[in-house]
Amino acid sequence: EAQVTQNPRYLITVTGKKLTVTCSQNMNHEYMSWYRQDPGLGLRQIYYSMNVEVTDKGDVPEGYKVSRKEKRNFPLILESPSPNQTSLYFCASSPSWATNEKLFFGSGTQLSVL
Amino acid sequence: SQQGEEDPQALSIQEGENATMNCSYKTSINNLQWYRQNSGRGLVHLILIRSNEREKHSGRLRVTLDTSKKSSSLLITASRAADTASYFCATDVNTGNQFYFGTGTSLTVIP
């Protein structure tokens, strides 16, 4: 089944403790992206990648890192999480970076930073 | 700043009625997409409309685009309780390769 898989689904952590949220897609998509969703603010893009080893900042990249060493994986790293990073996170992928392609979303990761 | 803004923020209708939600955006676009999100889950693509198109249909969905007004509307006809969800528009800008999502319209369909 074609899908975008995110793990974990829920995560509670403490301020400053490094964490990684994994994202994997099995559709051989070139484009992958991370979003955060906050009440009243909609979805905001954190980082995106147009292909292996090609990443770029979205609208809210501060406090996050990403890497794209393989086509299928695009992990989101929080080196020193803070409470303002408490949010619902989504990974998405698309066949290419062209905006006439639809995005396929993962099921989300609800992160709470205490 | 956000590119797309949906209106209304929340909409409650009876089953069988039509639901209309609107999206306004700020700068010229190439494409506009509509997505649906069931309570806290991942978004699912509904329909894409290109800047040179004025209307598209998919099943019970009808999308219009007015580039002169920088707005789009999503109409769901003969709504069902299962249509209860949040609906988002996503716009690109014609110089970029990113999508910008609005804050969404929360639709409740009462059986």
C-alpha cells in the first residue's frame, strides 16, 4: 500500500532532550516536506526536500533540522526541544516538487514538550 | 504571511444540504488545491485547479477559481455526516515550489 509513515504517533518529552521524528514513504517520491499544525495558524512548512541531499527552509525552520540521505526517508530532528515546539507535525511527500502534484500526508505526530 | 485564508472558520449544516467554503489568497498562483482533514489525522487531497481553469468537478465536489478576485470556493453537494472534517486550501506562488495552507474551515454535518 502506498503510504507515508511517521513515527511515533504521540511523543511526550522534556525541554532540551534531543528527539527525532521519522518519516518514510514507499512511493519513490522526490519531494518531501515537514509541516506543523497549530490551532488558529493552520499548517506551516518547516523544511522541504526536492531530492536526495537537497533540503531547504520553509517558513518556520528555527529549532529544527532535517536530512535526506535516502530518497524514502526524511527525519525531523529537534536538537533541543522547547515548549513552543509543542505541536502536531505532519510529513508529506509528492512525486516531484511541481505544485501541480498532490501531497500525500502521514498520520501525524503529536509532540508535547514539557 | 499566510497565502490562503478560508472562510468561514466553522460551518454547521444538516445532512443533505450543500456546504460552501471559500479561500482567498494574496499573490498570483499557478495551482490551488483543496484538502480534507479528519480530526487530527493527515490531510487527504481532494481536488486541484489550475490558474487557467475556472471550475472543476469531482463527484459531489465542485471547485471554482476566480483569479481576478484571488479566491476559490469549494462546494460539497448533498452533504453526509461522513463529510464532517476540516477543509483546507493550499496555494503556491508562481515563482516558488512551496504550498501555503490556510487555517481551514471546520465543517460539521448533522445527521
